[in-house]
Amino acid sequence: MTLWKKNWPAKAPKSKEPSILGELKAEIPVMKKQGEPPVKDPGSFAQYMCDLCNTPHPISGLRQCVLCGRWACDSCWKDEYYTCKSCAGLIKIHSLKKE
Ligand SMILES: [Zn+2]
Ligand SMILES: [Zn+2]
């Protein structure tokens, strides 16, 4: 399951400078290593916890953020940046600073 990593440049918004990504990586604490699995829902072994809202979801409903490594459900995910909501907020702040 490393395919999504290769998606990052393609999924990234139009003309974000790669340097922003480097800056963000230095700033955002990595909560989980890339490839580290999400936390299992202790109540149901078929589901996993979203690291942002702490609700259980099937594994297919979670994606790992490329920046902080947290697993995010659909409502905690930003397709626009291909990161979790929280990192997407930081990306926005950084992009604004650059303009
Ligand atoms: Zn969530
Ligand atoms: Zn994140």
C-alpha cells in the first residue's frame, strides 16, 4: 500500500511550490511513520480509528496523511491537498504567506 505516495505530486494543487512541502515537513510533527497502520477500534476488530475525529471506520474509509502520518476518514480528509484536514490548514497558511 504505497501507491498513494506516488499520487502526491499529481494530486497536489496546480502550482504549489515544492519548497512549501519541505517547510511543512519540518514544521508538522509526524504522529505516525508512513506505512504504519491505523489504530484498531477496540470495540470492533473490523474497523480502525480516524486519528483526527476518533471515530471508527472501515480500513477502506481511511487514508494516511503524507505529512503527519495520521489516518483520516473522509470528513477529516482534504482531497485538495491530499493530506488530512489539519495539515491542509497549515498548507493554506503557508501558501498565503508565499503570495
Ligand atoms: Zn475523522
Ligand atoms: Zn496530516
